[in-house]
Amino acid sequence: MEIEIYADVVCPWCWIGKRRLEQALASYDGEVTVRYRPFQLDPTPVTEPKPLVEALGAKFGGRERAESMAAQVSQVGASVGLDMRFDRAVAANTFEAHRLIRFATERGRATEMIDALYRAHFSDGVDVGSTDALVKLASGVGLDETEVRDHLESNAGRREVAADLAAAHQLGVTSVPTFVLAGKYAVTGAQEPETLLAALREVERLESAG
């Protein structure tokens, strides 16, 4: 079964959802192929790095509310083994990160690259909108530093990523994470592993019956 994950690397629920899916797959006997599809929570350009909590406060009614939301999400993240440090995180536009993920996917390093991006953004306070930071992260998962820099400093993959982002909207993806199972069954949100496992088994049953 193919599982397509629509997600953004600055979305905390996407990181949680990815971890919960991995927990579900550990109990699933069927064969799966996971494909990562890009989505941008906010395509607005980020002209200069600023603390994520500050950016969230401007969007959700003040810093205090943003800090409260961050604390709640961090607790959920910790429950699945994720270290989320919103006090370190930096707001970033993720278009270039999605270009890097596409580059890594073509070289069989998608999962490692995405994990590194989530960790960099949420745990280490790295600006994932920075080319230099992306090159360093890519090198850390075994990609060639020079090739990555040449890719990011060129126009390679821009059109394809833009087309993928547009396709997500055309498919009706409005929130992430969204998991599309077998090309036609959508599960939205960072569902519990048991829910995801049940969905996988139900889709398998439907596909074999059909």
C-alpha cells in the first residue's frame, strides 16, 4: 500500500503524526511505501529570522496564548519521544526545505532528511529557511554538500515543488498532516497509532475486496 504524507517541516503536529504513523507501522504486517508530499502552512516570505513564538503570537492572539499552545503541543510531542523547544524555534518559509526534500527523495534519503529538518527546527533552533543551514543538514544525512548547494542555488526543482504544492490544494488538502492511503482514502490530523493502524487494516480489506 502506498501512503502519501502531506506535511510541512515547521508543523509540530506533522512531526507528531509522522512518529505516530511509524508506531502504527511497527504493528502492521502489510507492505507499505511512504511518499512525502509538500505542503506549506504559510507560504508568506520570511524576510528575516524571528522567534517562532513571536510569530505565532502575532497570528494567534498574543505571546501568552502562543506560549500556552506551544507548551501543550510540546507535552504531546514528549509523549511520543520528540523534544520540542519552541523557545528556540525560528520562523521560516519552507519552500527551499521542500526543494531539499525532493532532492533527498531522489537519492533515497527522504526519511532521514525530513527527520533532520523537524529536529533542526523544533529542537535545535536552526533556521530551516537558510541555504547554509539546509546544506549543513543535508551533509549530516550523507548527501553531497557541493551537490546540495548547487541544487539550492539554482532553479532546479522549483517548478516541480510549486506544482506539487498546487496539486495538494487542488486535491483539497487544507490541513496537515494528511495521510492518503492507497491513493484514495484520506486520514487527517496526527491521529493516535491505534487509529492509524485501524485505518491501514480497513483500507487493506477494502482494496482486497474490491
